[in-house]
Amino acid sequence: MRIAVLSDVHGVLPALQAVLAEPDVLAADLVVLTGDVVAGPQPARVLDRLAGLGERAAWLSGNADREVVELRRGLRADIPDPIARWSAGELRPEQVDFLAGLPATVRVGDVLFCHGTPRADDEVVLVDSPLRRWAEAFAGLDESVRTVVCGNTHMPFLRLAHGRLVVNPGSVGMPYGRPGAHWALLDGDNAQLRRTRYDTEAAIAALVSECAYPDIAAWAEYHLRAAATDAQALAAFSRSAGSR
């Protein structure tokens, strides 16, 4: 089975459209969406586009998706990320209900898909996290799981941890380190990190024209151009990667 993995779309429709047009995504048997789909400038349109994949898509929830649902349902007072707070109000009621029903993990054969780690959607593990942290994150995981695919940090990597392959496809809509829409392709026992280049100038212009978020110009410039370097992102995440 060939599986395309898309993570952290964050409501950026132009980036999503570019990835979905990739030949290997069009030909994939399954498209797995590993969470944080809507916290961004075009949440409803992104959900509608992904819904068009039908049964070819396997969905799971990310921490930002969960927070959006909790805010809409009055289970929390606020979300720290301003655009996530704004995006919560852009979703139709049936879209909120759909997000609320998504699972935290999805398993396909010996591959487990999650957002943060198998035990928590907001847990942070990095390519250079020590093996003890991976052992903690994998605690209780069935031995038959040989590959773990996660998202959350927007940092693409492949590594081995306690004999398991760990894959982070990076972010489709909010990349760190270099621009483009990042994703992964699983083909049997092989995993490849992919990057789709698209017209970021046109995408920024479209977001500014079409999105009502007050700070959309600054948001689009920063995130679509990947202004945050990989070093900055790793430094920021490393402060929370050792604690749980």
C-alpha cells in the first residue's frame, strides 16, 4: 500500500492544493491526515477540499483541532494562537461536529499514525530527542507497531528509535526551515520525505485578498515564506521536548 501523509495543513488551501495535485498523492491508495488541519486562514475551505477525498482519506485529530472544537463548544475560554481562535469561528457547525469525532490515532498494518506521540496530541519529540524520551513516548505501544508517523512540530525527519522507524512529514501549510509544502510517502517498508514547491507569491496574495483575519498579511508573509529557521524552531521546541 502506498500512503501519502499530510500533516499540519493549518488552513492553507494553496499549499494543500499543490500537494493534492502531486502524481504520487493522486496515485496513493490512502491519504492520511495527521491533524492540525483547520487552525489557519481558510479552515472551512480546507475541510471541504479534503472531504472530496472521500474514503481515500484517513483522518485523525491534532491538538489545534481539539482546541478549536473545545473553544466552539464552550469547553475552554481561549486559545493562545490568535489565528486558531479566529478560525474556530469560521467553521460551520457540522464541521465542528466532524472534527470532534476524529480519533487521536489511526493504525494501518504495522504503522501507527498520531499527531504528537501515540500517547498525547501535544507531546513534543524531536529528531535529536534522546532514546529515553522515545521510550517514554512509546510506553504501552504494541510491539507489532514497527513505524510511528507523527506531526505537531512542523519539522520533517526520519530516524530509528528502539528499532522503530519514526517519520515526521513536516507541515503542509506552516513549514519551518524552508518554504514549500512538506509531506511524506510511505511505500511498503520505505518512507520518503517530500516537498512540493508552489507559487508562494500568488498564495500570499490570494490569502490577503480572500481571508478576513485581521493580520493575514503578516501571518502569510511569515509562515508561507518559512521565516522561522530550523535552528530557531528546534531551539523553541527543545524547551518543552524534555518534559511531560
